[in-house]
Amino acid sequence: MTIVLSLIAAFIAFLLAMALWTRKIMRQGLKTVPQLGQIVPVQGGSIHFVEKGDPNAQTIVMIHGLAGQLQHFTYALVDQLSEEYHVIALDRPGCGYSTRDKAELAHLPQQAAMIAEFLETKGVDQAVLVGHSLGGAVSLALALDHPQRVSGLALLAPLTHRLPETPVIFKPLEIRTEWLRSLIANTIAVPMASKTAPHSLGVAFGPETPPDDFLDRAGGALGLRPSAFVTASQDVIGLDASCDAQVARYPELSVPGGILYGRQDALLSPAFHGPPMTKYGLSYEELDGLGHMILITEPETCAAFIRRIVETTTVPRTSMQNAVPEALKEIPG
């Protein structure tokens, strides 16, 4: 009995030590990556966003992937495009400095609904969505459920179908019990993630090399928080629960656009997620020698791709402004 009590006490002490270590790492992350933009409340949580460029220009909305944050776009792509367009980069619900109230809001339609409400609040319609990885699946959900908000899709290494299995670096996120997810998040998950970050980034960026400033400039340090682990775990389970229903609706897709992939993507299979979408009206392009994080490693190439999608899927603003006066000329009297 004494041995059992000693083991229990040692385990509790271990968890408390891990919890304290977690809090220290979290504070460092928040200091390294402070809030960049504004926060708008929506039903079920809030959306943190930054915007840049002329509000009267075509709007581009950028949606990041699993375990990411809007800094994946502010790293380079926002500046690449904001001289020509009105660019909004946002933290998906629960990610970065955005929030969501419950696990069920991780399902694709629910994430899309929260972002659509945000866009309505901002007065944005007919936006071109730039979705990376899981953000691609959320962008497709927006296009299916809220097509009036979307004029085009420029998807970077998007997840379009349910994965046969979760990538190895995300396997620890496959937790379906909320209390266990919270316990792990607040004890061992963050210290373990901080130790394994170089390996995980190497896999995510492979065959390319992660930039030295990923943790600060690209916001990676925000991933070293209990809330980030909880959100990412909910995303993995929510995707598994809702993706098949979305795939079944792809024949309804009415929004045009295209997909850009790195041929050597080590996280998602280009062949599995890219070419099958051409039957639903999306174009497909591959970049040789590149991996999953092309939005950071090849921002100029990605910006050029996005410009092509904008040019082919949107009506020029001058044409929109002239359309009503021309039509009024034909009205008698």
C-alpha cells in the first residue's frame, strides 16, 4: 500500500512539474508572438485577423492549416499581394488568437459558418479564398455552404479528402475524449512538442529546410500552448467526422479556382488531393522539388498563382462600377 501511494504521489508530482513547465513555455510563446490584429466576436467564439491593402480592391481571404496561425501568411504572402488587393489573413476558430467554445465547432461546416459570419460582419462578399492544407478543406466548405461570399478558390497544398491515416507527426492528436485531451494539453504535450519541434518542422517542410525564424516570424511559438494542442486535436477528429459528407457534395461546387501543390509534399499526397478536384472545375498545378509549406518557402510563386486565380475568377472592379450606370441607360424615361 505504501508503494502504491508513493507511486501515485510521484505521478502527481510529475504532472504538476509538467504543468508548471507548460505554463513557462506558453508565456514565452505569447511574448514571442503577440497579437497582431483585431478580434471580432462571432457565434461560438471569435476571429482574430489582420488586413492590409485598399479596401476597395478585390478582397483575398487567407485561411491557414492544422496547428497553424495567420503568421504563416504574414510571413511573406500578405506583403506580396497587398499592394494590388485587399488582403485579410485570419486565425481559424480556436487557433492563434481566435477562439471557439466547443469541440463540435471543429467540424468543417461549423468552421466555415464562423468565418462566413466574420466576413458578413466585415462586409466582405465575393472574396477569393486562399486556403492552405486544412485551410483548403475549410475554404471548400465555405464555397459549398456560403457561395455568395466566395468568387474564387486559390488552394495551396489543400486537404480535399479524408486521410487514409493521420500523418505521423500528428498522430498524438488523435484523442477523442475531451478531459483526456485537456489533461495531456496542460501537462506533457507542450514540453514534448518543444523538444520534438525540429523534427516535426523538418517533416512538415521536407524536402525543403524550415526557416530559422519560423517560431517568431511565422508564429510557430503560438503552437506551444495547451489551447493549440486542444484545437489541433479537435481539428483532427472534426475533420475525420465531417470530411466524407463534404466530399459527397463536391458535385455541387459552383466556385471556380485552382490548386497548387509541391510535388514532394511529405504530409499530404498531391495525387490524392489535387487531380481528383479537376472534375469539379478546379485547375491543378505542381511544383517540382517542393514540399508542403510552399506558402513560406516559395511566396513569390504562390503569389503569382493567386494572381492568376484572381484574374480568372473575379470581375474587375471597374467593370462592376460601370455595370449599373450602363444598365440604367437602357431604362426608358
